[in-house]
Amino acid sequence: MTIETTETTTADAAAGRPLLDVRDLTVTYASGAAAVRGVDLSVAAGQKLGVAGESGCGKSTLALALLRLLPAGTKVTGEVLLDGEDVLTMKWGRVRAVRWAGASVVFQGAMHSLNAVHRIGDQIAEPILLHKKATPAGAKKKARELLEHVGLPGARADAYPHELSGGQRQRVMIAMALACDPRLIIADEPTTALDVMIQAQILRLIEQLVAEQDLGLIMISHDLAVLSDTCDRLAVMYAGRVVEEGPAQEVYERARHPYGKALSAAFPRIGDLSSRFAPRGLPGDPPDPSALPSGCTFHPRCPEAIDACTTDDQTLRVAGPVHRAACVHVGVPEPSAPGVEGAP
């Protein structure tokens, strides 16, 4: 079965304009905490971008900011261009439409995201009824087709969330995200708390859907190994900034920023006894966004820090043809750091 998607026929799309283009995005909470600081990212149709980092590095805040899902009182500046249209300046009616038909989110913890007292088929059909103006019968039929598309029998549409396994509920979340034929999927820790077999199935499913429907994908995770295996490109965040970006396998295997190296080294590699018996990590935690250290924000935890790191902030530097890292030990600073671009 094939789920039809909305085609974009504008001149800009034909010219290769990014599906999503994030420019100098900054998010400051009402408390004064700067959770995202000057992030530049871009995602093309059919491209999978991974965003990695520890808890507290700004990954989920970034995801919520892309569709204006942050709490009242949060200050957001910059641009979030979805198909050339700035989400941050849209009227609320337009934002509500874009949240399903333009881009949608797969949140972590499906049991907390699904309504426990409604059948899953009704929950998938609800946005179809609202945004696609379908008849109840048509929306119900589409919900069953979507369930089959993510590997669940259509008959499971009559089940309640508690009657499904964790992996099945996560598939329901993916089906719901696809309900209105969005062009961009934002997956925030989509395999958290799933066993490794189910995790692998969900990741392969996401990859398949991206390829079949030419979707753009942003996958957020703390697991660099998962992202390197699933995504085309990888952006590593620390203290609200992108500190390294490039081809996913290259960043995972040959990270140039000390933080990227530490994330990669934290996961033992099969067949590598040194990493298996002595996995490395970092002491401490990411800094409080409301009290960031001076200079490079990573320097208090950095094993390669020098005196200049305590006073000089770092921007992305050339670390390879399509690889950049914000470290004083890497190359030379760029005149203006670009966002994450599509692989050549």
C-alpha cells in the first residue's frame, strides 16, 4: 500500500531550496535561561539529520521551537523557514495547519502522548478530520491504512493504548505523525525505553518512510551510535549550540570536537576490547543555561582546554570538506558559520 503525499511544485523547491532552513535560532526562557543559542541547521527533502547531545544541551527545546510549541513567555528569535515560510512570524491559524500538514512531531514516551481513554484509530483520525476535511468514514479508513503502513494490522485501530506493547504504541505515534502527509518529521528520542530489537525495527521503519515519501527527518537522541547508523548527517549540541556537524559516520568515528569525541567514546564498539572494558565518559554535567561559563562553554569539562578557551568563545571551524567543529584546535574560523547542509 502507498500513502500519497502532498507534492511541492514551487519554483524554489525545484531549484533545490532546503525543506527546513533554521537561521540563528535563539530560545530564552522566562527565567533567563538561554537554552538554544544561535543555531543554524538545514534539512532537505529525503535527508535525515541527527541531533545529538546529553540531556540539558537544548535538543528538545530546539525541536519544540521549530513548531512554536514552547510555553508562553519564552523569547524566540531568528528564522525557521519551512518551505520558505517563516514559522516564527506565521499567524496562529497558519501555525496550527503547518503543525500537521507541513511538519509533525513524534514525541518520546508514546504512552504519555496518547489519550488513554480513546481508541487509537480515533486519535489518528482526529487530525485527518480537522486538517484534511475528510468524512468520518474516510478518516477511519485512512487511519487503518496508516496503521498497516507502519506494520500494524488495521484492526488494531479499535484498541486502546494500554492494549498495545511499547513498540506498537511507538508505531501508532509514527502513523499519527504521518496522518496529514507532512513533509518534515521531527522525532524526539523515538526509541527511548524500547528494547534493542524493537528499537531496530522502529529505526528501519523510519528510514523506509523517509525514503518512500521523500520526507525530511530530524531525529533527536543522546545515542550517537543510533544516529550515525540511521542519519545522513549529524549535528552535536552542547550548551544550546551546535559544536560539531558533518556526515554522520565521520562525526561518529572521527569527531574533531572534544565533546563529540567524548560522546562517541561513551559507547563500546563490538570487537573493540579497549572500548568494551574501559568505556570513557565525561565528569560533570552540561552548564546551567542561566549561568553559562565564559569563553568556550565546554572548557570546564574539556580535557584539551587551553588558556584561550576560558576567554574566547568558539564558532564552527572547517574540519574537513563537509565537516565543521567549534574548537580552537580545529582549522581556522569561518567568516560566517553555515547551517547543516545536505551531503554533496
